[in-house]
Amino acid sequence: MNWPDLSMGGYGFYVWGSYLVSLIAIVWEVVSLRQRKKALTQQQQSSKSVSAPVLRGSINETTS
Amino acid sequence: MNIYKYASPASFYPVAGKLIPWFAIPAALLFATGFFIGFFIAPTDFQQGDAYRIIFIHVPAAWMGMLLYMLMAFYAGIGWAFNARLSSMMASSIAITGAMFTAISLITGALWGKPTWGTWWVWDARMTSTLILLFLYIGFISLQAAIDDPRRADRAGAVLALVGVINVPIIYFSVQWWNTLHQGATIRLLQKPTIRGSMLAALLIMLAACWLYSVAAVLIRLRCIILEREQNASRFAEVGV
């Protein structure tokens, strides 16, 4: 094992830039998946109590 | 045991949930291992210096971009041909992860091209066909997003995905078919790889990590898609449409 030269022999910007961009992309995907899941569970809870009857009511109003 | 039972979205949902940690945790461990071998063990390249270390993310990302595209087209095709909803949902789920890996391969490729070739980008056969791959993913995602009826969106997406499959062998063989600036394959199926053992190990471990990560991300998204479609369907059912 040998400690890597952090300047990457002058290529630091390109090497670390590559890994940083990849890390950002993966973190973005994980965060957006979490938010999507969270939004769904919240929707599920609220639809049980409120949104479904509201939706039904509004459609009836427009069609009748 | 009847395996077809799990072909229905509702029964696959809990199975997918149980599978996710078995992919997500090894993925994290392998990313760390691959990074460690790639930076602490693998020696500096005699030609490219340390710039070559971009390979450990660039090549796995590029492979994932192509493999996930073929997988997406396969699931979209099955979903279309056999009217299998879960299969079409799988295709939609794969698209975003595939697009992400393709974008990573293009950006890291540009970051590698600048110091080694002196340019961020050239309209070289491999790079152009990879850019087309990204556009195919984006086209698939936006086409599906533009159509309200999910089953119609699945069918439209399947046509686009299947037509676009032709691009994958073009990317793969581009470095052999045309005289490109992009270097030839480092690893071929039937020949000895052209790099050292520790470099190869880091590359393959990173590839495995990307695979496991993709499976986990795709399963999490698949569960979201199953729930979203179910909610929409029950809402339609309630209002009697």
C-alpha cells in the first residue's frame, strides 16, 4: 500500500473532478429516490383521509 | 413454488423491498474497496501518469450505460409483447439510472480527454454514439412522461427503446470499425487484458459495485412506480372512469 499523491502528478483537477462528478450524480439519484418515496408515503396517508373524497366530489360537481 | 406469482406488481413489491439491502450494502463496500485498490495499490501508469485512474469510474460507467440500455430495451420489449406491466415498469425504472451512468461516462471521458488528448470533446465515433445513447435515454424518459396513459406510454417507450438498441453494438465496436481518437478496448473477452492485475482488479470491483448499485436503485424506483400507478388506478376506480 502506498499513499496516493494528492496532486495526481498534476492531473489532480481531472482525476478528482471525475470522481467528484460521479459522486454528485450518485448522491443526486439517491436523494431524488428518497424524496420520491417520501412524497408517495405522504400522499398515501393523506389520500386515505382527505384527497379521495375531495376528488370524487369535484368530479361529481363538474359532471352533474 | 410458482415463480409467475411474482410477475404481478403487487406481489413483487414486498419481494423488491427485501432484496434492496442485499444489493445496496455490498455496492457501498465494493465502491470503497475498488477506490482503495485503484488509488492505494494500483501503480502509476508509465504512459498516462496518474490521469489513467479516471478509468476506474469511466469504464464501469460506460459499460453500465450500454448494459442498462440493453436491459431496458429487453424489459420494454417483453412488456410490450406479452402485455406484462411489471416488465414495462422495470424498463421505466432502469432508464434514469442508465442515463445517469451514460452522463458520468461522457463527463469523466471529457475530463480524461483534456489532459491526454488536449481536448474535452471531439466528434469521434465512440463519443458521438455514446452521446446518442444519452439522447435515447432522455428521449425514452420524456416520451413516457409526455403520455398520460401508462400503458400507452409503455408501448411508445418500447418502440423507441427497441429501435435504439442498434446503437449499442455501434458504440461497442466503434473503436474497431473506425479509426477513432478514443483508445481501443482495455479488456476483451477472449484476449489477455492490457493492464496490470491490481488495475484490472480495481476496474472489475468498481464494475461489480456499479452493477449492485444499479440493481438497488432500480428496485427502489420500481417500488415507487408500482405505488404511483396503483394510486392513480385506484383514484380512477373511485371516480368510476
